[in-house]
Amino acid sequence: MPGDGSAPRWVGFVVIAASMGLAAGALSGCEDELASGPNSGVSVDDATSVGTSSSGGSSSGTSGSSSGGSSSSSSGGRADAGGSVGDAGGTSTPALTDKPHKLVESDGALYMATDKDNVYWTNANAKSVWQLGKKGGAKELGKEPGGNLPWDLTVLKDTVLFGARGKKLYYIRKIPLDGSPSGTAATVKPMMSVQMIRNMTADDGAAYFTTGTTQGPTYTGLIRKLDPKEAEVTDLAQYQKEPTGIVAEGDWVYWTTRQGPAVWRVAKDGSGTPKALVHTKTGALSLAFNEDFLYWTNEDGIAANVKGGTIMRAPGGGGIPVVLADGQDVPMAIAVDDKHIWWVSRGTAGESFSDGGLFRLGKGGGEPEKIAAKLPQPWDLAVDGESVFWLCRGAAGAKGGVWGMKKPN
């Protein structure tokens, strides 16, 4: 998710549910999450490092530079030796064209974030974090120690932050892009060992993230804020029913809850009480904010006459939601620019997820336009002024990775 001065990226949670058939069972244990309670312990542990690839890809060299973050090795934009992308990495990264194409093979790619020059993503199979320059060149920034599972990530100025789940703890890791040592911004001991960070975003020098549970009837999901300067994690909202997507905009933090109500907000400084803005019952996932409107994906049909997943919109201050598109095959991540609403649909298990795709819809309405088809389980996306990037986890023998293209007219 975008950090200070980054390109727009409002990608919230993508479903952590066994009912959604995660590829190859890689994330099957995450469905049993139980959120930590309101006063779970938080400690700062800067001495804990994040392992880096043997190629020295720990954000030294040209990372974050105007060159697009290309590796300084002689491989001509290829990942350095020892820094493979997923299980089939090291591929060159072609330039963006007006046709959708895979930029980097990274089977198990999970979540992504962008800044002005780079695309970043986590890889659940390789347990690592990667960087791709928008002008080419991919490298591994860090590898999660002990087999911990990296999840969502965000960019805060010159630092990549990502959530990682261990067996008994979860962490917020930090990877400074100026070559400073990588480390741990926070270590959290939840009440139950199966909790993890779900989604992250950053704004005004702070990071915001959701944690949650898929088990009721007692829900103890949290909306949390990390102040990296003070090394403090505070709770902005408690007892949320499976909180998912999250956006920080203006004075507010907005989020979705998969078990409803659909959309909430609370003041960034924690003053006041959380307010439910939209009261649909179930299925809200990814969230975006643009020009005073909230947009989100909903995995369920929300009424008897609405089929399949939906793309939704409501005023930023709350109100009656509007269905912008229905009949979607599990719409996942969403992003909005000045002209269009963009989203990826994961597809269905019955079609081995080959019916997944990248879509867009003009803000003025109309029929959704399918920009890319037959993608292997699309999962997350980001847009900037000229381009759109998305990642796929992989499915049915088709390798996942990072795709991109110039925005079509």
C-alpha cells in the first residue's frame, strides 16, 4: 500500500479463507486465525534482522533510485545468483507495453505495494520480499527467518514494512531502502497463536493494519496503528468481525469487515468511537478511496437479485451503497484512478481459476471491460498514472508472478 508520496495503491485484504481454495494449500493454516485481544503485548526488537539473499539484495546499490531500482549486477536486469524469484525466478523483466504480460515469474506471489520507482511484493512460497524496478530489474530484499509467512506490505517513505506470521508471534518487519540493516519494527504476542496481520497501509508517517479472526460468535479483530518513530502500536478499534481491507485518507482510517457491517471508519488519532458507514451484511473485502467515495469488492451477492461478486460504491461519509458491477467471479483487490475503477477477479475453482481476470469500469458507469483474461489466480493490483500492475498466485500448473501493462486508452 502506498507510503508517503507513493503512487495510489488501495489494495486491502484478499480473503484468508479455506472456502476460497488457496492454491496448493500454501495458506491453509491461516483460516484458523483468532485475533489478539485489546491489550496484547507489543515490543520493539530492532536487533532481530530479516535475512537477505546471498546476492546482497538487501536494498543496497540502486534501490529506489531514478533508475527504477534495477540490480547493479551484470546480469542485465536479472535477479542475482542465489536470489531466485519463487521457484522459477531469475527471469528478465521486459518493458511495459500496451499488452498485458508477465514481468517476473514468482510462484506464490501474494501481496504488492508500489512507490514512484518500484513494485514490491511478498512471496508466500519463498517466504521472502521482492522488489521490481518499474524500468526493469528484480531482486530479493529480504527473506523471512524460520519459515515465517510474510503477508501484506506497505511503503513508508524509504522503508518497506511487511507483516509476518510465526507459530507463536507475529511481526512487523522493516527493510530500509537506503542500505541500513533490516530489522523488526514490532513484535506482537497475541492471545491466540494463530493470529496474523492481514492488510497494511501507510500515511502521514504511520502504518495502519488489520488483524482478525474468522471464528465467531466472539470476534476480536483489531484496527491498529504503528508509529515507527516512537516504536508504538496502538489500537484504534477493537472487537471487529474479520476486518479486511484498510485505507488511510485525510483524518480517517477506513476498513471493511467481511462479516459486516461492510465499511467502518475511525479518526487516525484514535479519538472518538468507530462508526459503521455501510451496513451490508457479509462479503466485503478490498477497499479504495477516491474523490470522496469509497469503493470495495464484495465476494457475495448482497441481495436476491444480485448475482455473484460485486463492485460497490458509497459516499465517504457513509450512506446507501450502489452496485457498480455484479456477476464477478470472486473479485479481490480494487484500485481507483482519475478515470476508472480497476479490480482483479480470482476466478473459480471449477475452472481451475482460469476464468480470473483484470477488469476496469469507467467512473461514469457502463459495462465492465475485461482487460486481461485467463490469469492464474489474480490476487492483488496497483495503478499509477501510466501503468497497472497485478500479481497472480499461480494455479493449475500455471506459474504465478507479477504482470503489468501500460493503461489502455
